[in-house]
Amino acid sequence: MTWLVWRQHRKQLLFAAASLVVFGAFFVGTGRPIHERFDRAGLPGCLPEAMEAPVVVDLAASVPATPGPAPALPEGVDKPPESTTPALDDAALANARCVQDARAFFDDYQNVIFVGLLLLILPMLVGMFWGAPLIAREIEHGTHRLVWTQGISRLRWATTKVGLVSVAVLVITAIYAGMLTWWITPVIQTSGQRFSYVFFDIHGIVVFGYVVFALALGVFAGAVTGRLLPAMATTVVGFIGVRVAVMLAARDHYLPTETRRLPELDTAYSQMRNDLNGDWIVASRTAIDRVECPAGAGDCARQGLERSYELLTIHPARHFWTFQAIETAIFAVLAIGLLIGAIYWTRRRIT
Amino acid sequence: MNDAMVAHGLTKRYRKTVALDRCSFAIPERAIVALVGPNGAGKSTLLHCATGLVQPTEGTITVLGGPAGDRTLPRVGFVAQDAPLYRDFTADELLTMGDKLNREFDLSFARARLVDVGIPLDRRMDQLSGGQRAQVALCLALAKRPGLLLLDEPLASLDPLARREFLSALMDAVAEEPVTVVLSSHLIADLERVCDHLMVLRSGQVQAFGATDELLASHKLLIGPPQRGRPKIAGVERIVSATKAERQVQLLARTSGEILDPAWDQYNVSLEDLVLAYLAERAGEPLLDLEVAGA
């Protein structure tokens, strides 16, 4: 049986291997300049710390703050309040520079998102060209009557065929996902968007979930319809449908959101929120704290009664792999269900 | 003597149609059965039931003493209609497949056989003629050394010369083997030469089944005067078909004994007449009454 599976699928395997070589050449060819630039900018060293800073000084805009016209003073105040600007310490400055470099880097390479869009449909192609024909082509050519009447049971035929092809697809996916993850990591790290719809979906372990799901969907559709083109069409519609539904409707709810309060904005420097840490920001708003002045403290009441700060509703970056694992599990469970369905259907199929 | 294939009330219903309708029969070992019926009579369904490709809705079918399906499949050789083969496989690769998928597969026999019938082992299936592909499919089935060989319309796509070659190859192969053969066809003429049993299938029901010599002995063509109503003739068990000619009525009848009625001339029938009579019969009732009433 193993021999038969190899004989029937060796062309596809060869094609897959050739595709891996092409992808490999592309990833290495375009990835090396990316990595060189990434290293040269010193980003691997500074990013881990800089990513964690919730806000950073906006170097481009604010240092040193240019003195503008003196603000109109409130009545009864004869001089502006003492400048309380603290000196920028080295660490804050380094973080700010690092973030600035990262943004510049990302600006240069964010076009890889378009490549990423192409990679989004790769699993679907596996479903169309490996999954759908697996059983549908046998039935369409009538060869199921040849192979199901040899000396082995239909159950064994189906499990061996589906099993071996799945293993081959997983190995190919592992090689592919490894290359891709190496290639795209610098861009994702400098984007602060590892949860974004493109980046989350094209790297990491979810790729395995998508590929196995697409394969299983193709096999199932082929077993049920017994015809190649309808099976391929079902794979396309089903894959896109389920992926989009999970992405838009389910992913947000894998874990409860957290609330994060950013430090209040320092008026002395122009500061900005640092999104590099990769939190998934679901919502943000500006909130205001009223400062309760101690009774009789007149100054307090005049100077700053209110402190504004940003309040973020987030899925924190540290949950990234949990999210990936949950999403992978969802698709793996769907895939296993579909494969069992396909085998069951094959066993009791009316010919 | 055991029976190679036994059916009891075998019924297969698809969503709207009934493919097999309470079929019961027992095919003795070493019989060569011509399974004859028009297209859609249920011949393929019957053979598929015997291989386990199709599960009957009701009734049972046993082959070689066991239930049809995975357990008996290793000893059943089957060539499906149009002899489906992997088109991009060479003959040798197909035999390798047979070898890998069957515990007892006679690979050297199969190779030698293909060479005998003049099929190069390295030739791909899509480069062979229909007749050659049928030979490869037959060879694949024979190499299982089956106790039961089922061939679904093996001659349908072959030209007359290829039909003869196929049948003689088949007969050579099974002559010495303890194998039961069931061949289906919508024409009896193809199989008359080789079969020793006949099963006529129509609308999913077995119309006639038996050894050909017994069937021929028990059916007569009776020619007699036109008459009103159904003729009652001593020795006639059943009138299979009736046609009215100029001034006479022709009956094809199954007899249960000598026919002594002098009003009726009796003639022997050919297998083809017999099959046609069973297939022409409509809804189980001969048309005699109508036709004679109009005379």
C-alpha cells in the first residue's frame, strides 16, 4: 500500500520539493539583505528592552522642545510654573533610538505584507491539489473499483493513503514554515503587529493547522462528492469561509482581554505610545483622573486638576503563542473530524 | 458440492430506484455464468454486492462460503465495467500494485501471461488499446488465483476480434482452475459459446436461472391456432412470451413435462430466443390476451 501511495503521489511530491526549492531560493535571496540590515541597525540587541517601554520619547519631534510663545498665564499667576523637565536618562534615549530605527526598518520592508497575502492562500492550494483529488480522482476515473477490490480492506486503503499524504504534507509544511519564520521575523519584530491578520496567520504553528485543515477539507469534499472540480470548489469556499469566520469572530475571544494603563503623558517631551511590544490593541481611549486636592491647597486646584492618560484594552503580547496554540487546535480538531468523516464515508460509500 | 455464490432476498434500493429486488439464487462451484439483462437491469449492482463494493439494503449474499466484502475479497477476482486501470501506470507497475495489495498474488504468472498475450510490460495503460487494457485487467484478476471471478461487461468496449481473443484467453485460463466465473453482458450472443449457466436479470429481478442445457430442454416454442383468453396447455408451466403472427400464435413456454396437445407444434429454442423472451416479457404477464382479443 505504501508503494502504491508513493507511486500515485510521487509527481506531487516532486512538485512540492521543487516548490520548496523555489521558495527557499526566494526566502534566502530576499531574506539575507533583510537580516543584514536588521543586524547592522543593531536591532537584535536593543529591541528586546525597547519593546517593553510603554511610551517613548518622540525623538524626531521633541528634543529639545523648541520654546514657543509663552502661554497665556492664568490670571493671578505671575510666572509660568517651574520647568519640571527631567533630564533624559541614557536608557530612555537608547530605547527611543531603537524604536526609531525599528520604525525606519519596518517602513522599508513592510511591503513583504503583500508577499504575506500570497502566502495566506498557500494552505488552500494544498487542499485543492493534494486533498481534493485524493479520493475524488479515483472515483471519477472508476479506479476505486479496481483498488477497493484488491486484497486489502477499504478502511486500510483510506487510512494508509490519508495518513501517508498527511505526514508528507506536514513535513513539507515544517520546512516551509521554518524558512518563512526566519525570513519574516525581523519584519514582524519591528512591526509590533504580530497579532495582525496577515502576520499572525502566515507564521508560527497556525500554518500547520491551516494546511492540515485544508487537506482534510479537500479529502472530505472529494470523498463525499466523488468529483474533482466540485471538491476543489468546496475546498476554496470552505477554507476561506472557515478561516475568515474564525479570524473575525472567534480569535478575539480565545482569552479575556486585559486593560493596560499607559503612564500619563509627560508634557515636557513629545512622547508617543510604543506599540512595538506587539500587544493586540482591541480598543483605546483617553481617560482622565481627577486629582482630589487636599482641602485648602489652592495651588493644587489651580495647576493641574486633571491628569489624562491612555487606557488600552489589549490581548498582551505574551499571549501570542497561547493564541496560536488555540487557533491551531481549532483547525486541527476540524481537520481530524473531516478526515474521520472522509474515511467513514469511503467505507460505506455507494458506488 | 458447495455453492460459489448464494443470495437470499438480495435487495438494493437507491434513493428512488430499486436496483435489485429480492434476488435469490445459488451459483454452483465451477459454473460459468452468463449474467444477461438490459442496461439498468441491476447486473453491475449484483456484481458489486458480491465484491462488497455495495452493501445490500436487505437480504444476504455470501461468496465462497463467507459474507461478501473484506473477508472474502482476497479470493474474488473482479474486473469492473470498462476495466478501470490507473492510466499513467505501466503494465508492470499495475502488476506490482496487485502484488503489494494481495497476500497471494502470482506475480510471475501474471508477467508471463501478459507477455503471452503480447502486451509489453513497460507500456503505459493510456498507450494500450481497449482490448489490451481488458487483457491487463483480466490478468490482474486472474493472478489473485481467485475462487470466484466476476467480470462486469468485459466485452462491451471491444471489437469482435478482441472479444474472441478475450474470451479464449479467459477460457484457457479457467479451464484447469477450480474457479467459478460470472460474466455480465447485455447480449447473450457474446457469451453463448463459453457459459454453461444463464441468469436473466430484468428490473432487478432474476427472471430465469439455471444450467443452459436444462433451460434449453425445458423451454419450447409452441405454434398453434389463435384463441381467446389464455391458452391452457397441459405440460406448460408458464408462458414466457407470446406473439401473434398471421393466423397463428407463437408461445415461448417453460414446460414441466411432455406436451401432447396436437393443436400445438413444438420447436426447440435457442439461448438467444430464450433470453429475448424473458426480456420482452412485460411486467411478468404475456401480451397474449390483448393481441388475440384484437384479432
